[in-house]
Amino acid sequence: MIGTLVNAGAVIVGSLLGNLMGARLPERVRSTVVTGFGLFTLGYGLQ
């Protein structure tokens, strides 16, 4: 149960930080970060 609460809290904090900081980042940086997360997820899923 504690893991679920920690995970939910991390998602909420990450979402808030992303909304606050994302607007300040240039479009190129945002695009690179999204692409990096996508490649990481693809690689992790193929393992």
C-alpha cells in the first residue's frame, strides 16, 4: 500500500514540475526529452 501512495505522489509532483518548468524550456529541448523517454521506454520494453 505504501508503494502505491509513493508512486501516486511521485506522479503528482512530476506532473506539477513538468507543467511549471515545461513552459520555460525551448521547444527543441522538450522534443529531445520526449524522444529520449520514448527510446528509453522502447529499449526497456524490449528487454
